[in-house]
Amino acid sequence: MYSPPRVQNMFNPDSTQPFKLSRSKIENFIRCERCFYLDRRLGIDIPPTPSFTLNNAVDTLLKKEFDVHRAAGTSHPIMDAYGVDAVPLQHEKMDAWRDAIRRGIQFLYEPENLLITGGIDDVWVNPDGELIIVDYKATSKDGEVTLEGSGWEMSYKRQMEIYQWLFRQNNFKVSEVGYFVYCNGTTDRKAFDKKLEFNVSVLPYKGSDEWIPQALKKIKKCLMSKNIPDPNEMCDYCKYRKAAGKVE
């Protein structure tokens, strides 16, 4: 359903208060500066996408499963199977870090006066005391799931890197290597039989957060500008607006 321009959560160039910016909004900026500006500066959201409720169910069940081992201080069998020498982290702020809507993990980036936030799926800790950022993913595709590619794979990698950066800025020692716990729904069964089965893999990724300060600088410059960025030829929303604008 279409919503008129909102008046909340908009950037005010005259305000001295930190502007809250989620991990997903940073990703939106990278994908299309024009759509980001329309959203955060003018209050015009892009059309909402359907909620991935099955993926959310997988996330919830994985969290419950790893929380059993968190409470016991033991490693999950899949961590052992993939040679990950770690256990789920026990920390009083775990629930808050997971709550992207209300809080998540936050850091005020003072050079641009931006409050960066993100909601993580899980954190493990290795024997050296390094935190390992973990993200759960669910899909259903033929063949082996990998992180190779230039589409959604790059988005997932940036997501991991922002989480790693946020924890480092909060003075935690963070491993360069994070993990994606990837659940791939199988479709080769003879019948549905009221259940969906998954092959689960653990994919390591060595992240680098060096790009983030420069990205935040560009974001702030974009927000402060009085000019709407040019349309992005690679953005489906920009192409739709252009095509729709030609209709009389």
C-alpha cells in the first residue's frame, strides 16, 4: 500500500542531534543514492517488499538451537563438523544486539555525527577471546550454496563487515573471519509430508571494514545536499519512476 511522504526519521541538515542510520540504510545508499536521498531526506520510501516469513522462522529456530549451547557453554555439532573452534558467546547484551528495531548494537560515528545501528543474528567466541560475527541465511536452490557473485553475495558480505566494524568500535576484539550459517531447502523429496528439510553449511568469510568511514562521509555529504542525486541506471526503482513518468 502506498504511503504519503512521512515526517519522522528524516534527516534535518539544521539539527545538531546524531542521525540514526541502520545497516540496511547504508546498503540502500550503496545500491542507489537517489532512492536513499528520497527516503531519508524527503520521506519518500521505496515500495515495501513482502516479508520473508519462512526465512524469519528459520532464523528464530536457529537462535533457539544455538542458545541451548550458549547456556551450556558448549559448541554446536555443526561448528565441530566445520572445524570452528568456538562456542556461542554468553553476554548480557545478546538480546539487545539482536533487536534491530529497538536497539541492536550501536556506535556514534562522531566525524559525521551518525549513529550507526545493526541487529546481529549471533556471536561466537574463540579460545583467544575474539568475537566471531555470525549471520543466518536461508534459501532454496539447486547445487551448492556459495558466497561467489556480485549481486546479493556482495550485500551479505557488506552486512557482515558492518557488524564486525560496529563491534570493533564498541571495543571488542573481533575476528577477521565471520561465518554464514546457510540453510538450503531441499526439493528432491518424494513428498512434502508437512515438513521442509534443509542442508546446512557454514561458510567462512574474511571481512574488511576499511570502506566504511569513506562510505559514511559520502552518506553525510549526500544528506546535506540540497540537490537530489541523479537516477541510477542500475536501480529498478529509478527505472520504474522514469517509465511511469512518461505515462500521461
